[in-house]
Amino acid sequence: MKSLKFASSAVMAVTAFSISLCVAPSAFAADELSFGAPAGELAPASDAASNRPPATFFTITDVLAKLDRQRGRGPNAIRTALLTPPNTATDALPAAKPLPPEGTEPFGLFTFRAPENGLWRKWRGLESDLARERTVLEQCRENATGCPPNAAQFLRLINAVKAKTGRDRLDEANRAVNQAIRYVSDFAQYGEADRWTAPLATFATGKGDCEDYAIAKYIALSEAGFPPGELRLVLGRDRAIRQDHAVLAARLDGHWLILDSRRSELIDDGDLANFTPMFAINERGVQLLAAPYARRLPLGDELDAAPAAANAADSEWTGVEPLEAASPLPGFLPVLM
């Protein structure tokens, strides 16, 4: 450590040492140095020029190498004193920092099972309604004569979606549902802060809010043959208008596209500005969306209920408090900020 300190303090003097450090005794030759000698041995007793031996030149690197050899670091040990001071200016580019991993879920996120809360209860209730409506659709396919008008309308929409392929199939589902439903809040339609409605019930009234649009698109695409595992109902927060919002995300050729009730065109998930995604729902149930910098998954005893809701005044699909007020579970950062 002493040699390192010596090297650091000698940085500014390296040039002088390297050019002309001159010492009188020949004992100070690079391989003959003796650093423990008394002061009296560093100079000859006589100052007569005729008795003075030839001058010997060496560099600070020679001194460090001599110390290394004396301390058993090998005969070929070489250490340089030409260290770059930390305040030295340089035009070298800093080392690139590795990017965080990108998830395979919408918006480049990861998912894991959400704790039991109101969203789970709503989803399970909706699944029961969807099962009953699926039976009605099957009966309509077998016997169109007795098919209710709303079911017949939805079947026509499904067939129109099924007739398309690729991106056109997603585009057809988005436009057809957006045109078939008129936006009305749950509070205005049902006197409730939040109600999730299955497609046939929505088509019976022709009215619904954002999650009703997303649910209808989800079922229409599933019935048309689009893999349900490639679909996500995404619940989040529209920061521009400070309201909760729901959209449908569909993965096509490894890329996520967003079907939004507010737009007739499809949107790349990276282009949905001012939207903070928080939950993804499909056949696996309710999943929390976690950003790539999530540290770890919560343990079983840490899965406290994390309510994600909003009041009737500024929400479309929740019912207790705004999503932005939901506290993150311990041990991770759950949303993309």
C-alpha cells in the first residue's frame, strides 16, 4: 500500500523523474538501490569533483520495479507509475450500461398473479356470464331461427372478423365493436360505479364503457379463432385526463397492438402515450404488470390486497379508489413509470 501511495503522489512528478533525476552514488543504480541506508551513506564523504562517480539516471518505474523484486513478486515484475489521475480530461466514450431486460407482455413488461382483490371477483363473475353467453352463441349457430337479435348481431360481427386474416382481423374487430357500442358510463346506465358486462348484454343495450368495448373485442377475436393466449385486457391509468381506462392488447407476429375504444386505428403498444398499464387479464386470470426493474416477486405472506379502483366521478371500470393510489406490494416496483 505504501508503494501505491508513493505512486499516486508521484504522478505529477513523473515527467521530471523520467527526464533527468540525477543522484550521485552509483549504489542508486536501478538494480542496486538500497532504500534503508542511513543518510550518511547517500553521499560520499568527499565533495571533490575528481572523486565523484559518474551520475546515474533512473525513472520512478525503475524504483517501483526494484521494490517489487525485493518483496518477492518475481524477477520480471514491472509496475508503472504512469497512472491517469481521476480528474484527467478524456474524449473516450464511457462504457455503455446494459439495458434492462424487456418483458414479453404488452408494453415490454412482465406479469405475475395479482393478489385476491375486487378485480378477481369481477373477472370471475364475468367468466360465469361469458360461459352462459357462449351457450347462447352455440345454440344460435345450430338454429338461427330462434336466435335473439343481440346474439345474431354479435355472431355477424364474429363472422366478419373471422373472414379476415392477420392485422386486418384485429382491425375489423376494433372498428366493428367501436361502431356497434355507444359510450355510456356505468353510473349513467346502471347507477353503479362499475359493472363489467359480457358482450351479448352490451349488444342488447348498444351501450357500454371502456372495459365493455375491450371485453367484446376479446370475445369476438377468441370466437373468430384468434388465440386467447395472445390477448390481454389491459387496465391502467390515462394520465392525460386522469381517468382509469381499459384497452385490449393483441400479440401479432411477436408484437403487441392496442385496440382502443377511443380510436378506430390500431396502435403499437409503444405509441400509446400517457397510459400507465397496471393489470392484464385473460384466461390466466388477473395479472399485475411489472416493469423490467422489478427486484423480486412477493412472497406468499406479502400478497396483501392491493385495491385498484376509482371513484364514480372519474373512473370507467373500477369502484373504490383511483389506480394511481394503489400501494405497490413490498419488494418490487409494479408499474412502468
